[in-house]
Amino acid sequence: MKKNNFFKTTVFLLLLTFSFVSTSFSQETIDKVIAVVGGNMVLNSDIEQEVMRMKMQGSLPDGDVKCNIFENILIQKLLLHQSKIDSIAPNETAIESEIDRRLQYFISQIGSEKALENYFHKPIYEIKVDLREVIREQQLTQQMRQKVVENITVTPSDIKNFFSTIPVDSLP
């Protein structure tokens, strides 16, 4: 009987330890999906990375920065999804030259290639991979945005007439 109690106690302790370990791991969030637009996920790390880029460039605006970044990413993902539906193709040559241009800019701002790697906690080739995807998406969304607005013509008098019809107490 003592062996049976020992066995039960050992199993109980192992289960208790396992549940504690699994609970500890499940409480730690590495990254999370905060939105999905047309199959394109928006991750929390996407917003954090954009905040880091803005800080590095010294262009961090006042206000709710993360909310504004999130809104811009949602619009970008919507346009990106529509560009896939419309079969818009990116210009790979332009993407590569933009990667090189941006890397040179970042390196000139931060001081060296090694300092850039330390800042992003990634080797330069991973930074290039990240930049390639970002630039490809930006290019596709820009092409889609251009396609959406190409036939829209609004004159300054149209804008003035529109704003004159809005009640004064409704303007911010």
C-alpha cells in the first residue's frame, strides 16, 4: 500500500508541476493578431515596429499614436487586399532600389550598419526581408489608391461648397 500511495503522490506532484509550467507559458504573450483584413493579419508587433521606426526617424507625433498607426495599417491592408483581387503586380526593381535607399538613410541616421542591427535586434539581411515586405505592400497600396482616385476630380470650389453646407456647430 505504501508503494501505491507513493505512486499516487508522485503522479499528483508531476501533474501539479506540469499544470504550473503550462500555465506559466500560456500567460506569456509573444505576439497577437489584433485584426484581419481580407486574410491579411495585423499583429501587435506591426504597430510596435512602426512606433520604433517613427522614434528612430524622430517623427513621433502627439496624440494616440498607436491608434493612428492601427487605422493606417487597416486602410493599407484593405487596399492591399483589393490590389490582390485586381491582380496589380509590384515593380521588383523599384522595390530593391527603395530598400537600398531606406537602408542607407537608416544607417546614416543611426551611424553604422552594426548600430542599425543592434537597434532592431536583427542582422541586416532580416531587416532587408522586413523592409522588402513593407515596401512591396506600400507600393501595391499606393498603386491601388491611385487606381481608386484616378477618375475623381474635385475642385477647390467643390470643397468650399461642401464645407459651407455643414452647420457651424458640427465643425470641430
